[in-house]
Amino acid sequence: MNHPENLKYTSEHEWVEISGNIATIGITDFAQSELGDIIFLEFPNIDENFNDGDVFGTIEAVKTVSDMYMPITGKVVEVNEDLNDTPEQVNEDPYKNGWMVKIELDTDADQSKLLDAKSYIELIG
């Protein structure tokens, strides 16, 4: 399994890459492998605000449908529209082409609940 050390993770299996006040969010390699072949994604609207822990979309695989949880508070500024036509990119490369949304972080966004790669790997054991 691939879990890049430059990313942060959640116990709900999302990853976060923070650059300035923008966070890119997706699901982890572990999550995509557990879900199986991904066939459909439902994304939030641009400019929609979320608190950490809020459901921001769903991911449908051949064998299940799962909610995606916002790992940090912010406003959606971009969604990965490419996944509408090629959702399998999440399975093939969850950390590059398989990202889900980008958010503008709230000024008081709490990053303390995010896990580093080592802690996440211990979590999934």
C-alpha cells in the first residue's frame, strides 16, 4: 500500500494535502482497495461550506456505496470533474489523478485531528 509521507490522513480514510490555504482531498490507497472497482462519484457544489466530519459526497463501487467525510473545515473551490467520466482513476492513482475536491481552508481550520502517514499506517494495521 502506498501512503505518502507528505500527506495527512483521517481515520475515515481520506487524505489531505495542504498548500497555503488550499487543501486537496481524496481517499487513501487503503480505502480504494477496500471499496473495489469505483464506478461513480457524487461531489459537492463549488462554494459549498463544510465543517470537518461533514459528509461531502459519496463514492460508489461495484459492491458498495460509501460516504466521503470532510477532513477539515473549508469551502469547496474545485471538484475533479475528470472523475465523472473516468472514476477508475481513483483506483489507479488515488493520490494524483484520483483527488476529489479542493477546498479553501477556514482561517480557524483545526488540523490537529489529522494523522501523519505513520499514525495512519498504524491505524489500518
